Amino acid sequence: MFSNLFSNMFSNMFSMATHYSFLATLEVLGKLTFSAVAGGVVDWFGFQVAFLLFLTLSAGTALHVWTATFTGALREHQLKDQPK
């Protein structure tokens, strides 16, 4: 019984390590792809235009997260926890 639990614990750790390595690899590939695309955008449009484009994309992401807190699952969770 103990050896079965012990082997299951290590197989789970191995699968977790493999999963983490795979996700870390995807993260690096995403960053590498974005840096290549960003370099091309800067070369094509110039630094100022590329900066404004990336600033707009960042602001759009921040705006999306900000509005999602008022309309999404977080808001539903806050409303559910309020006393009636």
C-alpha cells in the first residue's frame, strides 16, 4: 500500500513538472514571436507609430480587465456575498 501511494506521488510530480515545462516553453515561444513581430512593426512604421500602437493595445487590455470586474464573474460573486 505504501509503495503504491509513494509511486503515485512521484508520478504526479513528474506529470506536474512536465506540464510546467511545457507551459514555460509556450510562454517563451509567445514572447519570442511577439518580439519578432514588434521588431518588424518598428522597422516598418517607425518607433513613434509602433509605440502608440502598443500603448493603445495595452490600454485596451487594461480597459477590458477594468470593465470585466464590473460585469463578469467577479461582480456576480460580489453580489452573491452581500447581505440582503
